[in-house]
Amino acid sequence: EIVLTQSPGTLSLSPGERATLSCRASQSVTSTYLAWYQQKPGQAPRLLIYAASNRATGIPDRFSGSGSGTDFTLTISRLEPEDFAVYYCQQYDSSFTFGPGTKVDIK
Amino acid sequence: QVQLIQSGADVKKPGASVKVSCKVSGYTLPEFCIHWVRQAPGKGLQWMGGFDPENGETIYAQNFQGRVTMTGDTSTDTAYMTLSSLRSDDTAIYFCARSQGWNSWMSLWGQGTLVTVSS
């Protein structure tokens, strides 16, 4: 099973700042098969990025994804108040696994 | 409007079974695979398995093999997940989500169903 590790566990930032979230896989993941989701309290996850770097429909361009192999990154260029949430990476290359999540909270 | 609408919250006793439904609208069930993902209180996301309504194929996560069954009814565009031999640590929110084929991202999620297991 491919294990995903996310860092940091919590990221405390102010609105307007840049957020950089990391997702590391225990073995190489085909780039096409890595996604990022956002989850707010009391809500279902929402797809942000698929195939490592493609924004889902309706996702603002301040969200971007990059990476390959075992190291992937989600970047939020300028945090808006609605971006404070938990972010999960997911691989769907070999079965399906999620990372433990990174919480982005307000500093 | 394209959406996945899940059944309401449920309370079960240990050892019982629970069946959660996921009705799709805005498209027909066979067009997308349906996955089930759960989230224990304050915890992360755990994939349970998936179901291809077009041919009935299922893939279950090893942790749930033998306890979970995923089915669908194309006449009502509804997918179902049954979890048996419930334990207290099965208390969680259960989500359905769709993907275009097996090896694909989960593009749309249901609102979630809280299942509480308590004696």
C-alpha cells in the first residue's frame, strides 16, 4: 500500500500570505494519479487539484499543484479567509489512499 | 443539478448492520464509479472501496473485506453501502463520491451520513 505523509500537520498563516503544503509518498506515484482536496468543518471534501497540477472546475487560480514521483506540493499563492481549512492529498495509482491532512489555520 | 444525496443519520447497536444510500441526480448511475470514504470523529479520510455500476464490479479495501458490500440500483440511480458486524470504532461520517473510471480522482462528493454505533 502506498502511504502518504503530509507536512506540516498545521500551518498557521495570515490572510494574504502564501501557503506551501507538502505530500510525500512511500513509493513513486504516477503524476496523473495524485489529487488534492479541501475540507471545511461540517462539509464534505471538495476536489481542488487532479493529476497533480490540474485545477478542478471552479477552483481559483491562486491554488496550484506541482510535483512528481514521491514529492508533491499544493501552493495557495495568497490566502483568502475562505481558504482556512484542512487539505488532503490522495493517490489513486495503486488502490486509493489519503494523506493525514494539513490544517491551515489563521495566525 | 449534478449531486449525490445521501440518506440520513443512523444509530446502530454493536453487531448490527447499516445500509447507507447515495442517490445521484443530474446524471445516470452507470456513468461514473462510486466510492465510499469514511471519516471518524476528528480524524482523516479512509477509503473503504468502490463500485462500478456499469458492470457491478467492486473493489474493497483490505481493512473492510468480508464486512462491506457495495451495490447499486440503476432503476433508481442509487448506490448502497452495507457495513456489517458494527463496532463502536465504526462510528463515523460515511461519504459517497464519484469518479470517472477506477483510476481517477473523486470529482463530486455526497454530503455525508453520520453512523453512530452505540449500545
